[in-house]
Amino acid sequence: MLAPETLTAIADELAQAERDHSVIPRITARYPDATVEDSYAIQGVWRDQALADGRRIAGRKIGLTSKAMQAATGITEPDYGVMFEDTVFASGSELRHADYSNVRIEVELAFVLARPLEGPGCTLEDVMAATEYVVPALEVLNSHIELEGRTIVDTISDNAAYGAMVLGDTRVTPGDVDLRWVAALLSRNGEIEETGVAAGVLGHPAIGVAWLADKLAQHGDSLAAGEIILAGSFTRPMWVHPGDDVVADYGDLGVVECRFV
């Protein structure tokens, strides 16, 4: 692994990039021997610094769980990051485009846990039993590392490129809806740009949450009751710009929308 002082220095760079809304050179270009374990260690240092500054965890995000996202990024394994309470918005919110870097939108489902969820050996059934409700959501991607040539190590280090989450209003109880068949139409300024079905996330979005519980167990962590889990996008990321209106129509599950100013 990279030396502890190197991990801390990179985490400091990423924290400064978040404050400046800027982009830093690829970690893997500077440290070609950096591993996935290094990247989660960098993310962990960054997370702990944020917690020390008073931020509070709202939940976790899972990324790169669908073929669409893997094809769009060239990365072939899932990853995860942390979401803080100050990054959660209600549908209809206005978001400042300048607060983010390389700004894109993804369509997802969010699982809100009624009780803790731990690995290893977590199953789809375990996730469904632990979930209080599922709600449609948008994820705002916020990349602080240059995109060209990036690897899974770069993405994980950058908190899995998470920026913000916009939550819908329609809550469904697991089992009341076949979550595999939840579909969405993603529009920018009234024009449909992307469509997708939630089964694109590993065959069932709850499988992504089970993957996360098992992955966290490898790092001595688990999911707590009340956490919000973004299960992964089932569309490709859509670029957004200042002035854009974004609407995701989930049919019976309602509409999630936001505007970038």
C-alpha cells in the first residue's frame, strides 16, 4: 500500500478540490502502483476529516453496478462512497452548478433501512427485509479527478464521484412493487436524453445493496438503521449545465426534478 503520509496528502488534495470545485491530476498517473485498497484508504481519510469538521453521514452510494455505467466509464467493477446530510435535497430543489465539477446526473433507486444490514453473506432477501421503503432518486456526479484515463482507483479515492442526491416523494414498501421493472425517462430541458430499467443494476437493485454490505464487511464496517443507500444508476450519466432543468419520470413512482442555477 501507499505510505500513510501519501494517503493523507492525496485526501487533503481531494478535500481542497472539493472546496475549490476544481480537478486534480489522476492519482494513477502519479502513483501507478496504487491499489483499490489504497483508494478506499484515501476515501476513508477524507471521510474522517469531514466527520471531524462536523459533517454527518446520511448513507452510502453504490456506483458502476450496471452495464450502461461500466460501458460509459470503462470501469468493470462496482464501487461505493459516503453521502453526507448536507448533500441531500428534495425533489424540486435548485442546485448551484458551480458547487460541483464535471457535473452529470444519474437515475437510481434509494433504499432507506429500517434496521442494520451487515455482511458477509448478505442476500437480496436480507436487503428487502431490512428496508423500510424505497424511493426514486437522482444522483449528481461530482468528479474532482480528471476523467480521461481514470481507473477504479481514481474513482473510489474521489468518493466514487458522489456530489449530491435528489430524493423523490413516492415511497414504496419492498415487495409491493417488482423493483426490477421500475423504469425512468430522464429529460433535460424537456427533451428525453436517457431511459432505463432498474433490473440493469445487477439484475435487481437490492443486489447492489447486498454487494455493499459484503464489501463494507471487508473494511470492518456495516450499514446502520436509517441510512439511505443509492443502489446504482440504470442509465448512463447525463451532462448538465447552468440553467438546465432535469426531470426523471418514474411512472407510478412519480417525478424527481431539480434545476441547476
